[in-house]
Amino acid sequence: MQQKKQIRQSLELISSIPTLPVVIEKLTRLLQNPQTSAEEIGKAITTDQALASKVLKLVNSAFYGFPGKISTITHAIVILGFSTVKNVVLTASIFDAFRKKGTGIEGFDLEHFWLHSIACGAAAQSIAKITGSNQKEECFIAGLVHDIGKIILCQHLPEEFHEAYVFAKENSILFFQSENALFDVTHQEIGGFLAERWNLPKDLQNAVKFHHAPSPTRDYYMMTAIVHCADILIRALNYGNGGDMKIPVMSDNVWKNLGMDSIPLSQLFEAINDEIEKASIFLQIT
């Protein structure tokens, strides 16, 4: 408990932990007003030209699959909708905040970590589609950021990260189990702290905080369940590396509540692989 408190205090004192661009806060405020126009949203995004160019690159990628070129943010908003464009902006901002800084941890490959994260996002989106969820784009974001606490630990508390990384490898256990054994604090809680600091929606916060142990009694369960399932399937398919080589045990309640027994695995894996192939554009936006 004491170490958990110390780690949280250490994180609160680190001024270099990334914040999200002002445009995200402005977008959130604008989107709360039903009278807000696509033009107003477009103007807010284009106040950050670098971010705007990344958004256009993403919306013109195979991930969204439009045949004609989208040349303005306003056009993107009209076609994709406010919520999707907000999620694209959020994705671009997260990558910009973290991908430029290395880890310095021997054996931990940051590109493999991001491949795991993107693949998890793509898998979460695929599961959301197949199970009939109306939060497909949000599930992509949740999958993308589910392990964000590991990057915070790695880049800002590297000694603790290295200790957990080595302990997990030597004992052939999950990174999550290693953190619990050594610190009694995990990347779930650290990621949750960042998600709160960023003022992300509560369902995204919960998906980060509880993806290893979803509980039907908790609020926003379905998104957390989808991310839990996506993470395990992506590990089984061997996309990237999240810091260990283990595959967690699938929660029985998740498998049952998502209705996964009625979905042919070949169909699910084909959908996931297609989505990952399209989502590879996210590795090229920085």
C-alpha cells in the first residue's frame, strides 16, 4: 500500500507526463452543444495544423475506406460524424504524446508495444461490430490505450518498470502479476490515473482500469469486457508485445456476456486480421 502511494505521488510530481492538446478540451465542450456545426468543429481542429494534417491522413486511409479524397476537416466531420472525428483526433494526440520518446529498457521494444496496442484496438472494434455494440470507434480507442500505464511506468519510472519486466520474464508470469507481486500497484491503476487526468469518458477510464478483471457489477462493463477479450485474442494471435509473453485466462463471464460462443472463431479472426491490416496506418502518422 505504501509503495502504491509513493508511485502515485511520484507520478503527480512528474511535470513531463503528457497532457492532451487544448483542442481536445475545446472539442469536448463544443460537442456537448447540439447546436454546434461541422464548421465550428473543423475550425477548432485546424487551430493545430500538425494535428489537422494527421487527422486528414487518417480519415483518408484504408481504415475508413472512402473512395474519394477528403480534403478538409469539415468534410471529414460531415462524412464520419462528430464522435468519430473526435476519436481520430484523440488517437493522433495519444500517438504524438508517447511515440517519440524511447524506453531505454533492454528487451522492451516500443514499436512492438504499439503494434500490440493498435491490434488490441482493432480487435476491440471488430468484437464491438460482431456483438452489435454501438460504440465501435470508442472501443478502438479503449483498446489502443488499455496498456497506457505501462508506457507511463516505462518512461517516467524506468527502474520500477525494469524490475517488473525482468521479474515477469524470469518467472514466466504476466507483467500485471509481476507488478502486483512487487509493488501492489499495476499499469491498470497507473493508466487509470492518466485517463482521469486527461478527463477521458468514464467508460474509457474503466476499460483502462479493469481490463484484466472485468466485473458485471461495475459500471460501463461491456466496453471493459470487449477490451479484455480483445487483449487476450491479440496475444493468442501474437501481434506485437505488451511486455510479457503470456496469455491471460479469458474471463468466463466476459465470454458468456459477449455471446462469443455463438460466433465462429474463424469469422472473428478474419475480421480482426482485416481490421489490423487497415489500422496499420496508425504506426505511420508520426
